[in-house]
Amino acid sequence: MNRIFISFLLAVLFFSANTAFSQDKKTITTSFWVGGVCEMCKARIERAVDVKGVRNANYDLEHHTLEITYVPSKISIEKIHVLLNEAGHDTSVSKSTDEKYDSINSCCHYRELHENH
Ligand SMILES: [Cu+2]
């Protein structure tokens, strides 16, 4: 009798833990424009969002888009844009400060390139 009850309890515990786990793992994949011109930009952009809550990030140099998979319960999309701005990169949503932009290598100054196109 007791053993059955314990097994039942364990089953309930396992089920609820499992539910919490799958909710926690729910991810969103999205992509948006990020200013960048070279492999150094790509590395900097991907490193900037290599934080807790981000599962995967891939910057497409040709199209200037970042595809990112993140866990919304752990990090917000707004925070992701801020991290990119802090690394010196403008996004479709928000801009980097001139100070941060100037601090990245001059060969990475994508604003000139994007203005000319
Ligand atoms: Cu660059």
C-alpha cells in the first residue's frame, strides 16, 4: 500500500517537474537587421549575444541579419537589442551610441557602408 502511494507521489513529482522543464525550454527563433561588414563584426555580434537564455545565434554577413534562438522566460528581445548596441552595433530596433560605435575597429564602421548603399 505504502509503496504504491510512494510510486504515485514520484509519478506526480516527475510529471510536474517535467512540465516545468518543458515550459522553461520554450524558445523563440527570430531574425532582424544588424549593421555589420566583416568577419570581425560577425564574431563580435555573435559573442555579444552569447549569454544566458540565448540558445543559438548566427549572423548572416551577406544579408546583415541575425538569426537568434532564445528562451523568452530568461531573456527579453529588448535586452538582446541592447546587448548588440552595447557591442557597437545598430539593429532594426535601436542604435548604438556614437561612443560605442567609434570604439570598434575602423574597418568595422558599417554605418558608412550602409549609408552609401
Ligand atoms: Cu567588422
